[in-house]
Amino acid sequence: MITLVQKPRIAGPTLKAVLDSCAQKGVNIVKVERLSVTGLAAMQVTVNLPEGLVARGPGGYAEELAAVASSRGADLAFQRDDVER
């Protein structure tokens, strides 16, 4: 589960960079949901990671993807989609 936040709204180039990174790693996007009430300032993307892609830990994909978002002025959280989220 990826949560992306950018104020006042998620910019097109930011969204493109995050989704391009997912595509390059073979990440399958299952569902995209808007979390903000008005506009598009926050969104949640449910994904399936390909076998062998490490999400957590040093050099993990979560860290890499957060850097992509951060370089464009956005915040990104990468979480496991389960009841403890």
C-alpha cells in the first residue's frame, strides 16, 4: 500500500514519477483511491510486488520510492496492507 501526499495537490509530474518507478520495477497496481475530500492532495495505491522485490530494509524499494516522491516535494508512505495498518 502506497500513500502519496502533496499540497496543495498531487502534481502530474509527481504522480508520473512514482508510477513510472512502479512500472520499471514490475509493481502491479491493483487499485487507486483518492483520500482527500476535495481535490487530489492525498491518494492511496494498492499494489502487488513482484517476487524478489524487497520492500523494506536498507536499499529496499520503499526507500527508493520515497526518495522519488521527496525529490518532487511530496510525502510517501509504503505499508503492508493488513489489519495492523
